[in-house]
Amino acid sequence: MKITKEETVTLLKQNDKFAIICHSEPDGDTLGSGYALCRALQKLGKRAKVICEDKIPSNYGFFKSIIVDDDFNPEYVVSADLADESLLGEFEETYGGKIDLSIDHHISNTDYAKNTLFEAAAATAEIIYELIKLLKVEIDCEIAKSLYAGIATDTGCFRFSNTTKQSHLIAAELMNFDFNLGELNFSLFEFKSKRRIMIETAMIKRLEYYFNGKVVVTSLSKTILDMAKGEDISGISSIPRRIEGVELSITFKEQEPNIWKVSMRSNTYVNVQNICAAFDGGGHAKAAGCRIKGIFEECRDNILSEVEKHL
């Protein structure tokens, strides 16, 4: 059931023991949203913890010091920035069908939770910012840093087309708090591990161009991905779309033999959410994904056949 921010605040006030779930392969928005909300609830005297299937990437390590660790059995489960339960990863077996509240900005949200707060914001962190205001929790430096990280990463450091005036206004307010902005932005956008360089090299070697160079396809095998950590592949799908003349990039990541996670990024009018929907996926107009089974060549050709309908 879709609910308002005011109704969401009522639910948060009525409950006391929260598990806040981030999606698998966590990015800055799901982590920033989850940790900011968790700290806000803890400041209200409630028990709350953040959980995620995957290890937090090292460049997001600062999140760990933002909240007080607490071990308890949660009574109310909240998901932050999850469009679908499949993004729970292995936690789907535990929490599937048991999520009480979804707070999300993905238009492809499948209404899997008992209650859903959806707004078409640039980042879920923007929605969390509004909720914290309505909860009348005083934003401190740690909450500000978390929310800034969420907004900045999901807008590509305010470069992506989803960036709005509201994104800048919220970020400007958050920058009034005493955290090192340059250091944070370096951690979010500049830092690369040696493994990350290896993966980028493998990705570039696999580039294939279609439709007169408007579409680029690349793939990463399970062998390569197994050599990396989750943090090493964060944001990797955005790299091919930066190539001159490319309107749409498609990155295949092999999860298991012949099982591929497909990530699409659009630079123009092409709505990749609609393309991914044909394969039971979803996301945003400019960034979406799906899963597909089969040998790479067949999967690639099936995806390209659908892409052609939208060019």
C-alpha cells in the first residue's frame, strides 16, 4: 500500500525495534539512506540496526562509525532504496514477504512491502532527509555526511540528468556541517583499488559496438568477478556509456555459469527501464537492470533485439 511521508513518520514513531535492509552490492544511496535513518531512530531512543547481504565497500567504510552497534531481534523491517525483493540477495529467503516498509525512489518498485513510501526523487537519501525533518530529529554531522553520500553518489556527484534543484539545495544545507567534503568526495568518486583497475581493464578488452557505435556491450566473467570484492565493481556499469558516440551501454556480469546480471545505462532518449522490463527487470529511465539465463552470445543477441525496438 502506498503511503505518505506523514503516514510513514507515524509508523516509525509507533515501532521500536528496527532492521533497516540495504540492497545487495550496496551503493552510496542505499547505505547513506539506511545509516542516516538508523542513526535518526537511535537518537529517538529506538533500537535500530542496518543489515546488508554484502560487505560494505572499503570506500564506504565511514558508515560503520555512524551508528551504535546493537544486537537484537527486530520487530519492524524497513528496506531502503530497494525496488524489488530480488535485490535482497541471499536475505530474500529470510525477509522475503516480511518487509513492513519500503522507502524508495525507483519508479519500478514492485510494491512488495506492506507499506511503500515512494517519491520520484533523485536519491532515496532525499526522501530520508525529509522524513528526518518530519521526525523532528536534529541532523548532526554524521547524518549529514550519510545523506550527502547518498545524494552525491546517485546523481554522479551532481552530473547525472536526474539531478534537481532540490538535490543541490539539500546538499548545500548538509555541507553546513563539519565533515571534510574533499576527503569524502575522494572516497566516493576517486579511490580505486588495484583489483578495480584489473576489472576495468578486463571490461575494456571486451567492448563490442553495435548500431553504428550507438550501443556498446561488454561482459565480465564469473572468474574475473570472483577475483574481486563487491566494492571493486561498484559503479562499473557506468564506464562504457562515457565513450564518444555511445547512447546506450550494456554490461553483462556473470553471477553463476550462464546466469547474467545485465546493467544498462542511457545517455539519451532511450528508456532502459522499458528495455529491462521485457526481461522482468526494472530501475530508472537512464539506469536499469535485469537478469537473464543462457550462454553469453544468445543472451546478448536477445537483449540487442529488444534494444533495437527502442532506438
